Amino acid sequence: MGRVDRIKRLSYEVLDKHKSKFNESFTDNKKSLDQVAIIRSKGLKNEVAGYITKFIKTEKREEEIKQSQIEASKEEDAATTEEIIEVEAQPETESEETVIEIGAETPETGETSEPSEEKTD
């Protein structure tokens, strides 16, 4: 457990000062580590470079997931807004269809809705 803690501590110290020099490539990270730190042990250097690589890959993956969640929530909000607009528009169209004009023929009887004058002689 002590070795892992040491590797994490060394990796974080290097990343705090030189994060821009590291990427997702283990080989490139080993070369960058040679430039910014003096680590005489080949095994320790490989473990630190490996931890840095793993850390950066995880960080980028989490960033991509966060971005996709933001985009999905924006799309969901847009769809919800469209549904709200459609629901608000529906009652207006229904009320226009149910307007009854006075003096027009009613479809059931074929008669006009105005009272007719009957002649009684």
C-alpha cells in the first residue's frame, strides 16, 4: 500500500506543475517524465508514467461523459419546450372548430338556426 501511495503522490506532484506536457500515450509520458523529473529507477518511472497515463485517460473520459450529458439535457429541454408549445396551441384550435355560427345550417337537421316565421291564416 505504501508503494501505491508514493506513486500517486509523485504523479500528482508532477501533474500539478507540468500537466500540459502529458497526454494519453504512455511512451510520450515516459519521455516527458524524463524531461521534468529525475527518476533513476526504471520500474518507478514506468509506474509513475503509467499512473499519469491512466489518470489523464480517466479525466478525459469523464469530461466526454459530462459533455454528452449536457448535450442530452439540452436536447431533452428543447423537446420538452416543443411539447409545451404544442399543448398550449391545441386548445386554441379546438375552440375554433367548435364555434357555431348563428344562421348557418346545422348538420343534423338541415335547418337554419334562425327562427322561421310561419304564416297562419
